[in-house]
Amino acid sequence: MTEQANARDLFRAAYENRYTWDANFPGYSADVELKQGDEVYKGKIRINSDMTVEVTGIEDETVQESIYTQLRDIVTHRKRGSFDKAHGKNEFNLGETDARGATEILVKGDAMGSNYKIRGTEICQVSRVMGRMAFVIDTAESLDTGEGYAASRYDVVFRNPQTGELLREMQFEDTFEKVGDYYVMTKQVIHANEQGQKTTTEFNYANVKLLEPAAV
């Protein structure tokens, strides 16, 4: 049991070291620009204090959906949640430690078959199976905000879980700026390679303003 408790404690420390927005987060608005190849789209976004997101001013539904999905991903990573609620029922065991000093955390009971690697107090790899898609996220660099870390450069590899066939590779570069008391993403560059077809997509957020807290 000591190993399991140790694995749980190590993973909890890394989980709770992620940078998240606190309960006073007011939300923010920004101008958004999406670039892909020669195409440029501009609109406006809001992430509200209740973590709902809005995208306006973009007529192309596919582009609007792409920005909306990206904002939902931002919220997923920045939303604060308790370790016990997310992982309380799971069982944790230590696996191997690789040449770069990252230790496997093997999880039983997770609905998505998640496993992790941690290095120090950071989660540096997430491995997950979702239906007919398996993916591994490897973090290469992260930003130390002083209130937790935020991944700033990471790779994602998607495979067919049955055959192991490589489906898609993506590289992400995220840039953050502190606005008021909160770090927000101001730029994301995504390099994707799907079956040899390469694309680069760039999200830029400017004129970021924290929303005024609602009067009670």
C-alpha cells in the first residue's frame, strides 16, 4: 500500500501544481484572429466567470467552431477542480522511470484509461484512450507562473488503439501574458501532420480585458 499511497501523493502534488484560475476569476474578452495558410479570420471572444465561452463576429461556422473548441480546451486546463473529485476513486501505482527522469503513474479505475508521467511536480505526459482514438501528450516546456505551471510547448500523437496506426501528429506552442491577476493565453500555434498533409494554424488574442464582476 505504501507504493500506491506514494504514487497517489506524487500525482496529487503534480495535479495540484497546475496553474488554474481561482474562484474570483471574472472572465475576459478579447479580439481573436485565426490564420491558416492565406486565410485570416477575425472576431471577438469571451470566457465568462462561469467558464462558458462565446465567439462572435465570424461568419464561417467551421472557423467559429474551431475557435470555440480551442476556448473550451483553455477552460478545461484552467478550471480549478478538486483532486478528490477528479481522481478520488482511482488507484495509482508507480511504473518505470525513463532516462529523462520522468516516472510513470499507472491508473486503475479511470474511465478513459488514462496513464501519466510526472517529472518533479509537473505532469509531463498524458496517455489516454477515447473510443477509436488513442493519444499521448508530451510536454516539452512549461511556464512557471509562481502559482503553478502551464504547459507552453507540447506534442500530441494520435493512433488507432487497435492497430497502433499513426493517425495524426500535432505540435503546440502556447504564449501567455498576465492580465491583472491572471495568466491568459494570447497566442497558440499548432503544426499538424495528418497522413502527410501539413498545416499550421495560428490563434492570436489581442486587446484582452478582464470582465467586470457582476454587481451583487
